[in-house]
Amino acid sequence: MAASETEVTTVATQPAESGADLTRSRLIDAARKAFGEKGFHATTTRDIASAAGLSPAAVYVHHRTKEDLLYAISRAGHEEILADMRAAIAGAADTPGKLEAVIYAMVLRHTREYATARVVNYELDGLSAQHREDIEKLRAQIQGIVRRLLRAGTAEGSFTVDDVRITSNAIVAMAIDAARWYRPATDPAPERIASHHARMALRMVSAAE
């Protein structure tokens, strides 16, 4: 009985998401959708507020500018991809397996969440100089993961790569660009597309599948 009472007390005292947090989440979701449909520059604060069911003034209570919303969306998107990539590496046994798993994870998210991925990757010109710099650091980490794998695979003889920088740029661009052309109504399932891209990445570095 004592244990049950403790469990009830623990659950009851866990903080719930505040009203302010919920409102911020609604605004982020609304902005993500609006930026995806209209583009950052064509979207107004009123568009975002209306989609969130709030007044335009409410936007500024939680986000100073429309650009702040774009930054929040872009930062979260890049951090999610980095988390996916690190988890993929942790779950693979060798370097070719790690590269295959990383590209699979990247393409899977970029196709499953293609609308968000388009905003995250193709609306960067709407960011302020400081926010753009922050995002570029995250993008450099993404490239860094792939480049380290290419260098490791080359050093151990698993890969044949003439230019690590060019090859990593090509592989990462291929993975990201899946979000641009993907159409769920006509294209194969995200899992199939991700597997196809992962195998292409291995062929690009002359790795046996």
C-alpha cells in the first residue's frame, strides 16, 4: 500500500505542460504549416496567429518576431536529424553499416516529415545573421559525421573516396533533397526510399553492399 501511495503522489506532483508552453507549441505548429505552404517571406504574423486560433498580438507575447519562429523550427529540425544520425551510428557494427544507417535515418525523416524538412532546409534565407550562423554550425556537425565516416572507411579499406569533402557534400545533399521531391500520393513509402538512398551512398564510396 505504501508503495502505491508513493506512486500516486509522484504522478500527482509531476508538473503539467503550462498554458504558455502549449500556446508556444501551437504557434510553432502553425508557423511550420504556414511557412511550408506560403514560404517564410510571404507568410504574415496574422496568418500564423489565425492558424493557431490566436490574435496577432498573442504571437509577440511568446515570440519576438516571425523570424524567431523560423529559427525555433529550423534549430529543432537540425537537432532532430543529428540525434537520428548519432543513434544510427550507435546501432551499427562497422563503418559501412554506420554510413548506411545514417543515410537511411536522414532520408527517412526527410520523407516522413517532408513538409517540415522543406522549411528547415529551404527557408534559411529568412534567418537573421546570428541565427543563420547558429544553424550553419549544426549543419557543419551533420557534414562532420558523414566526413568522419568516410575518412574512417577509407583508412580501414572499406571505402574508396577520392575527395572526402566533395563526396560528403553529395551524399548529404542527396539525403536532404528527398524532402523537396517526395510526394506521398505518388512516391514509394519513406522506408523504401530511405533504403534506396542508403544503398546509393554505399555505391558512391565503392562499398560492397
